[in-house]
Amino acid sequence: MKIKYPNITLFVLSLVIAVILSWTGVFDSFAELGKLDYLGALIAGLLWPFTFATPLAAASFFYLGQTANIWMIVAVGSIGSLFSDIIIWKFFKGGIFTEFEKIWEDYKNHHRRPFRREHRFHLIQLFHSRPFHFITLFSGVIVLFSPLPDEIGLEMLAYYKLSPAKFVFLSLASAAFAIWVVTGAGRLALG
């Protein structure tokens, strides 16, 4: 059986599995990750960008902030997060947007009347305008710098032709900031 849109299907399926695992309490059994010091920080960093594992990684960093050197935890966790961000970046850059464009083309071919030509032109102009690009890029960076899962922000950034050097910088800086916030909260809870 061939799936028509495998990347979108995989993305939606991962979100559904994440919700199910969160409701069933599966992540509670991974609480020991915070006791592995720097190896735990690396593993938590690898898990940090993924929707289903962000709560586990945040709890691990919170605990590690109470027991280990915060700056080492931030450095090791950020490197782990970078590796996962690269995987997500390649996934979104390589396929999911192509599938959305195919869906849009199918829709246009089957529904030719919803937009008049002048409306379609204005809509296309809006999506290709500098303010729209700036808002999308800015929103993607904000999502990356928040303790939220990185997939949404990476999806926004992957659509634009961001250079690999800028992507690595944004990934490391955003992961370091978010991990620092969570480990700092763990250190504050201790004292």
C-alpha cells in the first residue's frame, strides 16, 4: 500500500502518538534520565526538539540543573539538540512542503471557481511580500527560542532558503537559551 503523502502522514502520526504516550504516562518511566549527568544531557538534548519527548527532556534538564554544572549541561544538551534539529530540517526541507504544494495543486485543479483571478493574484502577492516573509521567519525563530518543540519553527524556517551556517547558529542559540531557562529553573527550585 503506497501512502500518497508519506511525510505529512508521518508528521501527523507522530503528533497522535505523542498525545497518546503523554496521556498514558509512558514518559514518567524515563525520569531517570536526569540522573545520568552529561550523558543524560546529551540524550535529553537529542529528545528536546521532538514534540512527543519535550516534556521528558524538560524534566531531565530541570533535574540536571539541580545536580550538575549548568553551563556544561547547556553545552552538551545544545549539541544533542542540534543533531536532532538537522534531522528535522532535512525532513521538512526535503518533503513535507512539496507534499503541501501537491495538495494545493490538486485543490486548484478540482476547485477552479473559489477565487477569481484578481483575488488569487492578491493572495499570491501577500504570501510573497517582504512583510509576510519577515513575520514568518520571526515567528519561526521565536518558536525555536521558546521551550516549545522545534518542529513548527523548523517547518517555518525550512521553507525559506536559509544557509546551513545560519541554521546551525539559530539551532544552537535557541537550544542553549531554552535549556538554560529550564536548568536555571531547576537550580532556583533547589535553592
